Amino acid sequence: MTKISEGIKGLENQPASSERYSGLDKGPATYGVVKQLRDNDMELHSNQQMYSCGSLAPKMGRGREGGCMDHKFRRPPEPWELCDGCIDLLTELSTIQSLASHVASFLPMVAGAGHRQDYPQHVALLETICNQLPILARNLGKRHFKPHLELFFDIIFEALSSDSALTSNSASQCLDSLSNFLGPNILRGRIEQHNPAYLSKMVPHHPGRLF
């Protein structure tokens, strides 16, 4: 639990893209703009030695792992990657019934991580949160999960509007799963109370559904 706490809080050490691409100084950079600038950043793609997968294997020691799986190719995780893995681990721990209240106490921290969106890979973290949230809900049960539900609405609907198809689809499936878990009328009521504008965003993703 200490490692999970450190890993999720460590997201604050993830460099903001706007710090590197200082031309975006009039407000938070959107994912699409930052990604385009990053993709066109010649420093990332110029004067870099190229290798084919496995081409270094004889020189680097091709053991049982070999090629790109060799341990010499590993690198320390970025803060967002460590945070992502800690959310997965928290979901695994939620299967232990005696830890339910303790795992639930981490949900505000997970939601806080989801609100950090000033780096290009944030869509991957949003996808993870949307994928794991229904599992956490089922494992923790309504008593432990429902008090924290509203913390995730802004994150889910941000993911739903994402340019990333995987992230948007994960958000849509997350809403479906939460609807089945809580009941569609209950979920609709909680969303409407939090932000009525979100209801109109749900209709295209759930044709013919109550919400």
C-alpha cells in the first residue's frame, strides 16, 4: 500500500508537455496539439541510431530472453507508467475482502491522478482508470464504492470525448458497467446532479438506453 501511494502520488513528477513546448503559453495544452508538436519534434527523431529487433542480440548477450526482451534494454518507468501500474495493482488488491475499506480510501487519489492531463500519455492513464473502475466497484461493493462515484464523472466524460478511440471506448464501456452495477436510473440521477450537461453526451454512445 505504501508503494501504491508513492507510485500514484509520483505522477506529480511527470514533466508537463507545456514546459517543453513553451509556445503553448496561453493555457493548458490539449492532447492533440501537444502530440502533434511532439511527433514533429526533430530532436526526438534526428541523429538517432537505428536497430532492428534482435540485431544487437549477439553483441548484447542473447540469453533465454534475447533480443528486445533482454534485460539490458529495460529502462526505469516514467512517473505516469508507474502510476498506471499502481492503479492496476490496487484493483488486484480489491479482490481481498478484508482490504476493501483500505483500497476504497485510495479512490480519491486515483481520481486526482486522472485530473492531471498536461502530458501526452494522459489518455493511456484515463483508459486504465475507465477499465479498472467497474472492477473496483464490483470488488469493493456499493457501500465502499458509491461515496466516491462523483469523483470520477469528470474523468470518464473527458475520456469519452477523447480523440483516442481506445480511451473513448473504455469510457463508454465503463458507463455501461457502472449502469449495470448501480442501476441506470441511479447512475443517471447521480450524473445529472453532478453535471446535467453530461447527459446529452451519453445519448450517442448508448442509443435506445435509459440514459
